[in-house]
Amino acid sequence: MNMTSYIPKVPGILAELRVILEGKTMVACLEHMKWLGAFICIEPVNSALIGAATTEEEAFALIQRRPPDFLIVSQRLESGHGLALVARAKHVSPAIRTLLVLDDEEHGLIERALGYGCDGICMKSESFMQALRVVAGGGIYYPADVARLLRQKSQLPMAEPLTRREVEVLRGLAMGFTDQEIARTLIISTETARSHVKHIYQKLQVSNRTQAVVRAIALGVVTIEWDEQAALVH
């Protein structure tokens, strides 16, 4: 099975894909040329594309030349590794949204991907479109089995429990909401929202949004199922 099978070429799906990628630029780096060719022939993808490659070095050269909004990369490549490309892309431009596609047997890479700040992980057995929708919208996407793995491995406790309001703010972070959007949704001031975010970082012992969401998933504070549904509203 390859990635293109996740995007049925039917009008409704293509229209949704067009909305997701509107105004965004993308670099795609996939293992096989036949997969890459089929993927970039999808019209909304082609319109957003600024470069495509099958090797880590080729893709990194594209990213250095013009950092995209979005990087889609499979872990297995013709040469190099997708996870290494994610790390290098984030070093060039931390704002790049990254979605890493893993084979089902590659669960051992998940913790490393989290450490590199990967915004989304999609297993090949799951819906690529759902992952794309969440990550492109500014949210964090980790499938349910990844969340279970994180909870099993998480041993570091929180400095202190989160309040109900802080959990609500954290859910907003998971969906990619800005401080202003969180404030508007919860009917609080932007400054109050920022204060909650600061306290969340302190309690979870993290330094950025992605780390906060991943840590919250690992602790079971935020559930993947909840956030996938809520992300559809964003």
C-alpha cells in the first residue's frame, strides 16, 4: 500500500484537500518515484508543491533553498531517512510543519520523532487525510496506538496537576489554536491565555507547544480521539 491510496480521487476529497492546502507551500519526499509521481499528480498537491524528491539530500537542498510551510516525508527513502530530514528541516526553519509517514513496524522511531519536534506521525495503516488535516491546520497529530505507547513509556510525573482551565487551553494548543483563538473560544483575555500556556509549560516541564501536547498525550491529559474530532471544527 502506498500513500496515494489514502487520497481517493473523488470530487469531495479533492475539494477538501484543496481547502487544506490553500495558500500553503509543500515539499514532498517519498521512498519510490512511482509513489511520488502519483502523489504530486493530484491537482491540489501539485498546486502547493515547490519541490519533490526521493532522497534525504535532495529534499534538504530544496528546503534550504526555499523553506516550505509543510514537509511530507516517508521514513523509508531511496537514500537517507525521513526522520533525519525532519530534524534537519526543523533546524533550518522551526516553523515548518512536518508529517512523517511510518510503516506499521516502525514504532521504535516514534520517541525519536517526538524528540525532534515532528508535528505529526501517520502510520501507513491509518488515514493520511486525517493526519494532513490536523497538521496543516496547526495541530499535533499522533494516532491512537502512538498515544497508548506514549502512556506506557511515560514515567516523569507533572510538577503539579493541571487545572480544568489549563486542560481546556491545552486542548486548544493540540488543535493548533493561537493564543488569540484560545482566548476567544474560552471567553478570556489573550493575556490570560498566555499566562495559562506559561503555567502549562512549567507544570509539564516543557519549552514549546509541541512538547506540551505530546507530554499531555503521554500522561493521558489530552486524548487523541477527542482532539481528532475537535480539530474538524478548527
